[in-house]
Amino acid sequence: MVRVVYRWHVAPENFEEFKKIWSATTNRIHESVIGALGSFLLRSFENETEVITIAKWESLESWKNFWGNENPKEMQAMRKLGKRISAEVFEEVEDHTR
């Protein structure tokens, strides 16, 4: 398993729409892209423009197949509302969340 951490800058006035688009986007990706296992959304208490989305993938290869040219069409609506700062991939070593 891998986790992909996307860092975003989202203006406060765009956050509610970004959240709505992110929800629809992540659900669509989870339902239609092989290896996609869903995602969650975080927003900083200290800097409300800092948003992180963390996606779970079956493998690095499945994420790379989706990622392609670093601008998947599925994520373009999100990029109209927020600036993606980075995307980093991590191996999931252990998960003790419930």
C-alpha cells in the first residue's frame, strides 16, 4: 500500500466549493480507477489556506498509472479552486487507525 500526500493552497472563499469538488472527485476515482482506495481531506487550524489530501493506493504502480503527466483530468476541477503545491508518495508501513 502507498499513501500520496497532496499539499494544496486554497483561498478561504474557495474552500467549501473545493471540498465539494474533492469529495466528488475522490469518490469517482475510487470507483473507476484500478488500485485507488479512497482519500481523506485535512485543513490546518493555524493556516486555513493549507489543505492536505491523502490518498490510499494498492501499489506505487497503480498510482503512477493514474498520475501519468502529473495533471490527471480527474483533478483539473480541483486545480481551478486551489493550487497544488506538491505530491509525495509514501510506503504505508503500518496503519493502526480504526
